[in-house]
Amino acid sequence: KMASVTGKRWPIVGVRLVSEFPYIEAEVKYGIKEYACTAVDMTSRRTRLAFLNVQAAEEALPRIVELMGRELNWNDSKKEEELETARKFLYYEMGYKSRSEQLTDRSEISLLPSDIDRYKKRFHKFDADQKGLITIVDVQRVLESINVQMDENTLHEILNEVDLNKNGQVELNEFLQLMSAIQKGRVSGSRLAILMKTAEENLDRRVPIPVDRSCGGL
């Protein structure tokens, strides 16, 4: 009842806070009627957006603060305070920043020779040209070969978590630093590490299908 009809097939009512998720602006107003009084409360407990997708929660945060400020008569100082508090919550308590900030260009590589060989082989499945680095194009090529679709913005975010010198590509040394940090427990939930491991497993399972019994045809 608090949302307006959109005239679209979906959503039928309400303006979405983030286009990819079903939460609408009227839910912020409704949350306030149920005594929500912080942006952290709204992004985490009322909508659960922070638990579903922390990047989407950060994207929605300025609009949430604007709507709450209007309803609760926040001044500019209070809005900035709420934004800062909520971002810290997303960055550190929800793990948005903590994964990448645990990895620095001074991180040591402490791996057994056998582990280094294994991770180099994994890296070179993406670095087909043996140039010592991987780019978004390399990752997209491998994903397409195993029929996995992923949008370019997401790939940019995944590589940026590991790209220590921020040159738009992940070098072999950066990848080994990541794998070393994961083994030591300093980094967890690295999306690039998970993606590359999964892709490697899928590539290894792709074996030629024998066709001799079908006279060469399928």
C-alpha cells in the first residue's frame, strides 16, 4: 500500500533499491514504522541485502540513507555519519574489504615447491600465452570454454581484489601471494581463487569422447 504501481511487468509496484534484487524503496519507509533507525539495520536485518550481496548493499546505501533521512529528519551531518557507519559495517563485519586488505604487495610467498608448481599450472591454464599475467579477456576465454557466463563488471571486481599494483591484470607473483595467504589463513573466500580452482577442475574433466564404435560420428 505504501508503494506506487509502476505500470511494468516487474516489479508491479515500487521502485527497486537495486535493480537485480526485489527490495523496494517503500520497504525502507515501512522499516522505519517498525522502529528501524539506522542504515545498518535497514541493509542487514530489514532487507537482508548485506547478507545476500554486499556490493549491492553498498550500491543501495546512499538511497537508503536519503530515504531514512527524509523520514527521520536527519541533517547532513547525521546522513554522513550513517553512511560512514554502514560502510564500515559492510567493509569489515560483512567482509567486503577485509579479504583484499589482508593481501598486500609486501605479502610473503611461503609455499612448498610442489604447491608452487601446482599453482603455476593452474595459473597457466588461464595464461595461455605464457605472458606471466592474466586479464579479464583470459578469464572470459576459460569461462566460455566451460560454458560459464559472468558479467564483465563482476570479473573486474574479482580481479581487482587480487590486483595489488592496480594495473588491471593479475601477475603470477600476485597469484602466488594470494595462494600463500590463503594457506596461512590470512585470506578467506577469495573469489578469484575459487573461480580458478573450479575452472581447472572442469577443464581437467573434459576428456575426448571416443567415437570409434560409432564409425567416427556422433
